[in-house]
Amino acid sequence: MAEENEFEINQFAYYIEVHNRERIEDIIKKGLKFKGHTPLMIAGMHTNGTWVLKDFGKKPQIDEASTESLRELANTLALDVDEDILDDLNFTRTAT
């Protein structure tokens, strides 16, 4: 169960899969995160998240960076990520 200021990662992945723009937009507007990572950061790591990046990537409300390492996120999502980026901070900060 997610904390009050977090979104459920499984639900978010489902919203990406079914292209539920309204639910994703609601998560973004509420400023919810998953373990310190924004919805755009999660979408950027999702195989089918390209449409989310295209739809929301230029919006100012998600122009923020996470100070959290990718290591825990990659482990949670069981991602195969290059070791050299796992401790990078400010991942997927969007350009304005």
C-alpha cells in the first residue's frame, strides 16, 4: 500500500498500458511520487511509457528532479539497468 503522497506503481503501470491519460494526469496534478520519483521518471523507464513522455513531458508541473538514486527503483521494478547510472541523481529532469 502506498503512502499518502505516493501513487501505486502497479496501478500506474496499468494506466500506461491502457493509455488512461486522465488517471495519469490526476497523479501528476496531485504531485504524487513513487519512492521519490515522479510519474514522468517512472514512465521513462516503462517499455510503453513513450506516449506519457510525449503528452506530459513539456508541462512545467513535472519539471523537477529526484534526489533519490535509481538503484532502489530499478530493484523494485526488477529492471535490468546499467550499473553506471544506478546512483545518478536528478534523473530525467525535463528541459523547459
